[in-house]
Amino acid sequence: QVQLVESGGDLVQWGGSLRLSCTASIDIARFKTMAWYRQAPGNERELVAEVTYGGNTNYAEFVKGRFTISTDSAKDTVYLQMNSLKPEDTATYYCKADGFLRGIEFWGQGTQVTVSS
């Protein structure tokens, strides 16, 4: 069973920074894509950023220029560096990994990010 374990969520002030980590129980080279999603209370889960096996990245408009997704294959970990945080960034952040086979996906348990105004 593949496991994704997130960490790094915290309470931070407006304008602050956090780095989220998501460590996989298997070699992340076995994933086609790894991504960060978030979900605020009452809202649907939304894509924040993703990185492909080839290293291509994609960001939601609302985080462009503030968040950076990266990977460390030696640690089987994907990171989300979040700068210039805003109260509207408050949410539970989830890590997702897609396998190369269609329909194969894995989710982490989530980590809470709270930005105080």
C-alpha cells in the first residue's frame, strides 16, 4: 500500500512563509505526477500546484509567484514552498500522486495551514 505523509502545516501570520513536505513510501519516480491540493471549509478541493515526472510544473493562478513546488528524489519527497501567505490560503493541504496507469492515484491525509490576519 502506497502511503503519502504530509507535514509542515502550521499557524502563520499574514505575509509569512511555510514549507510543506510530502514523503512517499515508494520511489517517487514511479509517479507520473505529484501535486498539492487544498480544501477550505465549505469549498471544493482545488489544485494548487503539480509537477510531472519530467519536471514540468503547473500552478493555480492564485499562487503564481508565491508558491513553488519541487521534489527531492533521494528523499522521495515533494515540497511546497509557500511565501507571502494570505488569510485566504487557510486550508487543509493534501498531497496527491498519480501513477502511470490510468485511474491509479494516492492521497495523503492532509496538513492544516492557517494564516492569521
